[in-house]
Amino acid sequence: MAVIIIGGGAAGMMAALTARRQGARVILLEHQNRLGIKLSITGKGRCNLTNMKPIDEFLSNIPGNYRFLYSCLTQFSVQDLMQFFIDLGCALKVERGDRVFPEHDSAKELVHSLRLALTTEGVLVRTGITIEKLLKNEKRVVGVVLNTQETIMGSVVLCTGGITYPLTGSDGSGYRLAQECGHSLITPRPSLVGLKTKESWVTSLTGLSLRNVALSWGEGKKRRSEFGEMLFTHTGISGPIVLTLSRDIIKRLEEENSFDPIPVFIDLKPALDEETLDKRLIRDLEASPGKHLGNAMKSLIPRTLIPVILEICMLKETMACSDVDKIKRREILRVLKHLPLHVTNHAGLGEAVVTQGGISVNEIDPRTMASKKFEGLYLAGEMLDVDAYTGGYNLQIAFSTGYVAGMSAAHFDE
Ligand SMILES: Cc1cc2nc3c(=O)[nH]c(=O)nc-3n(C[C@H](O)[C@H](O)[C@H](O)COP(=O)(O)OP(=O)(O)OC[C@H]3O[C@@H](n4cnc5c(N)ncnc54)[C@H](O)[C@@H]3O)c2cc1C
């Protein structure tokens, strides 16, 4: 019997090649007109395919069910994935943050190497295919039925991805196939995505990037903070530290079905505590008493941010530094350390890097990626309820789970 892979993304292509290399007859079915569309836009077109951090640190970057992935990541490790691509003729390089990229800096080239390997090694690839249903008996999946009513017999590996960037083909349609086999769906939501804010002043700062700032949200023990780079968009905020915090903020917004915006705070000067920053302000103001306040702040924050900060403080840019008394100075200090924004929504599924939620991992054997509901069914990649932060972790998850699913499916029935 054949191994039928549904979904030709990172996980599906890896599953197909792995099963084929075990000697199985493999058919890869993709509903788009070509394979690997999402993969070819990863890493801003350069494909950050994995990360060389030690395993503990690697796992700490997977907030969504990292324990489930331990076996897969051991069976097909970061080193195994790197060797896999080197063997395909793709030299690799390691960049800042231990992120691994192809030396040619081209995600499209990488996808081309995968497509070439699939066809030359004998995987039957069929694109533009719509799957109507999985064919099954009481306890076993035995094939698929296409919308043309054509039937293909074999064990099935589902690798249909999540719900984000739906134009790439990952439109959530694959969840139905798993659900029809009794699998539960943990509400899929966007993660690693920009955030919309209530404050309309962000529009005036569109494109402004802030480095070495801290963004925080939540209270008490649940307070979370990220340090690094962020930027303003025409509807809110984005950039690395926003993407990282977006996962939990969106979950909170949607879980509580809350219409109350969630407050977040930017610390524009995280390297200076309040006392040190106050001394710095006093020094700057005293150095040029006749100068406009707006001009005196140029050495402290980006120019375009000054009118926004001063308006929140209800101070005029043109006021003389000598007129800034202790109360006004304290207010400036407060806003510099806790610039408030209120998150109303995410920037949209079409902009989210990854999906949190998906098919419940409790119903999947972590050692084989086999369904615990039906024999002859395997699941891999982003369609599962697993997700990670940026840095190459999500693709390693897709490739590792794809490898294990392909390997298991090839040896099913033996
Ligand atoms: C812009 C962007 C940049 C990213 N950059 C990185 C990065 O640099 N590093 C990183 O680690 N991660 C990155 N990611 C995340 C990473 O791309 C995904 O986690 C990964 O592609 C998931 O692989 P997958 O095979 O599970 O799903 P996908 O790559 O989404 O593939 C699923 C495939 O299944 C097909 N399909 C879906 N439904 C059906 C159906 N019903 N029938 C048939 N076929 C179907 C789809 O068309 C698609 O080809 C990025 C994501 C985005 C959106």
C-alpha cells in the first residue's frame, strides 16, 4: 500500500522524502498549484530553517507543548536537519542568535532543492488536488477520496499546516480531515503577529523603529516583559518583541472574549532606572534653560516621538526648559518609563507567522506521530497544537515531526 501525504509544505515534503527513502510508494497531494509556497517566503525570503541553541534553550523557545516534541527532536535533530540539507547540496551558515540559513540566502532555492529531490527520488507529486474525505473502516484509515471521486488507497499523513497566511494554502481546511477521524481541535489563533492599538497617534509614527526598548504587559507574577526592537505600524505595533508577546496577549483577548483593550507599556529607557533617568533629565534641562523643551529632548528619544510624549504629558514642545518644574519633570519621566498603549486586536491572520492551537497532541503518539484514534493515520507540522517563537524553531518542528511521521507511515503494516 502507498503512503499518501496530504499537504506539500515543510512537514509534508520531509514526510514524503523520508517515507520514500524507506522504500515506500509515496504520493504527495497538495491543493495549491505548487509545493512549499509558505516555505519559500520564510525568514524574509532567506529561510531561517533551524536554530543551533542547546536543546534546553531550544525547548524554552517552544511555548506550545514543547514536551510533546522531545522525542521527535531527538529522532531528527537540528544536526540531522542540517546534514539533510547539506546532502541536498544546500550549504548552510549560522547567524546571530544561532539561527541557521542556507548560504545562498534563498528560501526559494531551498524549496527548489526539495522539489527536485522529491521528483528525482520517485515521489509522485500531484498539485491542485482537493481531498473530499479520508477513507476508513472501523479502526483504520485506508485511503483518500478526491473531489473527482477518484480513490487512492494507502496510509495517510496529514501535514496541512495552520490558519495563518492563508493565501499560501494553509487555510485550516485540513483540520476537518482530522476532526472527521475523531480528533479534537484546540482553537487555532494567530501568534507572532503585530498588534492593533486603541491609540490613533501610532499612525503618525508609522515606520519608526525603536531599538533597546522594553515592552511589558500583565500584572504581578503574570507580568511579562521583552527587551529589544519594535516598530510602529499604521494601526499599532509590530517587530520582534511585539511578536513574542503577541502569543499570550491574543490568547487573553480571545479567551476572555473581552472587549476591553489590554494595556501594554513601552519603557523607552530600560537601561536607566527612574532615579538615573531623572538625574539625566535634570542635567539636560539645566544645561539650556532658555531652550524649548522639545529640542532639549532630542538627545533622549527619536525626534518624531517627542510631540507624542509631550502631548501625553500635556506639555507644549515650545515651553522653556526653565519652566519645567519637578511635577512636570516627574510626568515626563513616568511616560518615558511607562508609555501606555491599549491592544484591541491582532493585525490579522494574513500577517501572523504561526498558528497557536491546532489538533490536540494528547491524541497523537509523540514517538511515531501516529493518531491514537485511527491506525494508518499520522499527523505532523503546524496543524498540531504546537508552536514556537521566531528563530528557526517552527521549521525544525515541521521538519522533525514530518520526518518521524514519514518514517512511521513507511513501516506501518510491516
Ligand atoms: C511569513 C512567514 C515567515 C516565516 N519564517 C519562518 C522562519 O524563517 N523560520 C521558521 O522556523 N518558521 C518560519 N515561519 C513558520 C513556518 O513557515 C511554518 O511553521 C511551517 O511552514 C509549517 O510547516 P507545515 O508543513 O506544517 O505547514 P505549511 O508550510 O503551512 O504547509 C502546509 C501545506 O498544506 C497544504 N494544504 C493545506 N490544506 C490542504 C488540504 N486540505 N489539502 C491539500 N493540501 C493542503 C498547503 O497548501 C501547504 O502547502 C514563517 C511563517 C510565515 C508565514
